[in-house]
Amino acid sequence: MRAVVQTVSRASVTVDGEVVGAVSDGLLVLLGVTHSDTPATAETMARKVHELRILDDERSAADAGAPLLVVSQFTLYGDARKGRRPSWGAAAPAEVAEPLVTAFVEALRIRGAKVETGRFRAHMLVESVNVGPRTVLLDL
């Protein structure tokens, strides 16, 4: 599982003209799933993201009560080492990835996090205003 975590003053996801998820003063999490990921991987990643000390004064979302916007992003597993057209072979298929993204979100909520999401398998417009900017790649 891979996550790109960014501090944002605001971020939103729009699908077909409707805002389906939005946060202010929190984290935007782009989440990719690979074939070997499990529910345990999702839980571990949720803990790492929630406790990541990326906010002001080295605080985490858990410390600050900051909201998270989670957007599924299979392209995090794109491989463009050969040529200009990425291959997506390392990305888990949707039927494997969707339940693991859901498990990640639920693990965050169990921890007490306020979580908004994008919409799986939808064409999403993701907007964000990064703070810092601070961006961290987590790879499990």
C-alpha cells in the first residue's frame, strides 16, 4: 500500500458536478493498493497516516483532530521505467483495491478521525491548496 499525504488548507473531490468529499485544515491522502495488500496492511497504513507528524509544530492529525480526505489512486503504482506509457500491473484490480480502501477509511474512523472520501471508480476532480507545501510518501 502506498500513500501520498499532503497538508492542505482545503481539498475537495467533485464527481459529475457534485462535491462528494471536502476538508479544511487537514490532510489529503492519495491511496494506492497493490496485489499483496491485506486488511492488516490497511490498518497499519491508517495508523501511520493518522499519527504522521506532518502538521504545524510536528503535530499529527491524531494530535490536532485534523480531518482527512482519502482518494483512491491506482496510478501510484504506475511503472514508467520503460518508455513513456506507464504500466499498471503493480496496481491491484478494483475488486481487490476497493475493499482495502474501505478498510483503510474505516480504520481511520475507528481511531476517531473525521474522514471524507472520493468515489471509487469515478472520474474525480481533485482540488487542493497545499500548505507548506508538505508532502510525504508512505510505502508499506
